[in-house]
Amino acid sequence: MLGISSSSMAQQKDITIKIVETSDVHGSFFPYDFITRKPKSGSMARVNTFVEDLRKKEGKENVYLLDNGDILQGQPISYYYNYVAPEKTNIAASVLNYMGYDAATVGNHDIETGHSVYDKWFKELRFPILGANIINTRTNKPYILPYTVIKKKNGLKVCVIGMLTPAIPNWLKETIWSGLRFDEMVSCAKRTMEEVKKKENPDVIVGLFHSGWNGGIKTPQYDEDASQRWRRRFLALMLSSSDTITRLIIQPNETS
């Protein structure tokens, strides 16, 4: 969880917001492990209790709930909704919609489920799913939204940019991600930030990147750990005409 104080240019006042990020849920929606058939301490049920308490304390308009990918694959309940009963709304969509997420990005294990699963899931979500570097090879444009701007009653414009590890082709057969390519993150961050600066002028920018942090794959084409090794460069890219803008990068297992 992140607590941020940002001065809104529009309202000329300090506003403290809370950003809560989940990542690598892997189907742990309920406090029960369907594999071991034993109670499970960490689950989205527990997160929901925490977030609802936080919304009551801080005000719903000051709490931002984000997911950083790898939610579609893991527990048997995910397999059931992915492949046994695909005609039903995916449990991963039902839970995230119920909890009132503001935005999410895609993880490599989400792509692993295959086009029929993740394309359907994208459509079932009632909030933006992001992936600036997931490119449709037919149109040469992002396959899903590159970013979103969240506007709530507090008057702030919070922009969230989503990206996914470009190492997908190293792990998964092309039939799983046919028609897509996964661009290198630094160049993608540059062009996405240019678009954000030109069109949006946000008060806060959040980089929601599902990628390597330490020990990721490095090739001549990309560095999976770019969001760590190029962190200062990412932050330098996140510039605005407003001196009050707040810049963040959120990675799994990290609190900034």
C-alpha cells in the first residue's frame, strides 16, 4: 500500500490518497487452498476486508485499487472457470468487479491461459485492463488500453500505465499469443509518456509493470529487469508541465 500527498493544480489543496496493489493472486480468491484442501491465510477475501475498512477510513474517493497481473492461473477454481465452464463469467472477473478495482495490468500467466480465456476475461472486466507494450501485429497498436486516467470526486487525475514482461516468447508457444508482440519496456515507456504528457496532464502517474525485478531475462532486444535497472530513467520520463506531479513505479513485492 502506498500513501501519497499530491497538490492538485485545479483545486490548490493537498490531498492524501492510498494506492493498494495486488499481484500474483494465482486464483487465491478464497481463504481455502483447493490443492491442499486446507485453510489458506492469504486470499482476496482478506484483501477485500482490508480495502473496505480503508475506504471507510480514508473515503472511497481517496483509495485506488490496482492489480498487477497473474490472476487467471493457479488454484483449481481458476482451471474450472477457464476451461470446464467457460460459458460462465470468469471468477477472476467476478471477484475483481465485486471488489471495485480501478485498473489492472496483465501478467505472463494470464497470457498462458490462451486467447479464448484472456480475451473473454478482458471483456468481462468492468474497469480498464492495461498493456501499453502488448501490440496487435495487424494494427501495430496496443491490443488493449496502454493507460487509463482515473477521475474521482477528490478532483485528482491519476494516470495508470500498464506494461507486461516482453519475455513471453521465451516461455510460451506462439499459438497462445498469436497476433501479438511484446515490445521492449523502455522505448514503450517513452512513447506512452509522450502521449500522456500531450493529452492528459495528470496529477499522479503510476507505472504498473508486470515484469522482472531481479534476475529476469536479458537479451539484445530487451531487459526484463528494465523497471528496476532503469528506474530513474523511467521517473525522468514521467515529467509534466506541472511541478506538482507525483510519479510512481509499482512492481510485485515492492512498496515505494
